[in-house]
Amino acid sequence: MVGSLPTSDGSTITGAGCLLVLNSSGHVVETFSGGLINGPWDMTSVSMGAVSELFFTNVLNGTVKAGGSVVNDGTVVRATLVTPPDGAPRVQAMSVVASGFPKSSTPRHSS
């Protein structure tokens, strides 16, 4: 599973993005988008056989509109995925498990 943020020139984000499910050969077998997915970035997962819990952060949620200013609308989403023995995963449930942390569309460097 990887997060994807669309861009036309490598720097300007052009949409909310999606989560791409890759098979063992690296080919996309499923795409999840919409709903609580809004700039998926960092993520981790726990696999328990046919059920997996995926946790990812959303980096958009108002940052583009803020023009580089810090926005306190960062979210962490928990997605429960079920994978049948003969098919691609499907989302069983999705919910926000943390919110309100600061983020910005402009990189910040400390000196």
C-alpha cells in the first residue's frame, strides 16, 4: 500500500490523492480514494491474516488554500481492510483517530 498525491509538474498538488494497493510484483491491483483520504502521506499497518489495519496521515486538509501558512487540521485515519483469499483488499471501515495537529504545504527547516 502506498499513498499517492497527484501533481502536474512535480511540485503543485492537483488533487486529494489516493491509496494504491500493490501486488508482490509491484503492480497496482486496487485504488482507494475519496471520503477520508485527503493527501495520504506517512503510514503504517498491522496485518492479522485476512484483516489489516492501516494508519495514515493526511497532509492536505486546508494547506493548499492556506498558501503555506500552518494549518491545525492534520488527521490520522485508521482504515480496516479485508483481503479475501482470491482477491484484492477492500475497505471495511475508515475513521479519523487523531486530528488537529499542525501542518503546512511549505517545508520548514530549522537552523
